[in-house]
Amino acid sequence: MKNRLEEIRKEHGIKQEELASALEVSRQTIGSLENGRYNPSILLAFKIAHYFNMRIEDIFIYEEEVK
């Protein structure tokens, strides 16, 4: 799954540390999300979307694997 978290966070002028604090996660979690090394739980995805007043699907992009 891809995401636009870093782009959206920077558009809002928010540092990783600030976002992490607001979401009650570590800065490392935000970094891992932004780098695509970690997919959020559904609860965290909802928290992020709510924080930015956006829909989950506007931040996280699901791409099916082509077989």
C-alpha cells in the first residue's frame, strides 16, 4: 500500500514529532509509514485521516497485486 502521508504532513507544515505526539505514536512510526515500511492499523489510519480532516482513501492508496 502506498500513501501520501509525508506530502500531506509537509503541506500542513507539521513535523514528524508533532504528528506522532498528536496521534500518540512514536516519531519512528510516522517515519516508517512515510517510507512505506509499515502499514497502519485501521485505527491508526482513521486517526490520521481524522487529524487531517480527510478520507482514509485520500491518504492511503491500495493497489492490488497483478497476478
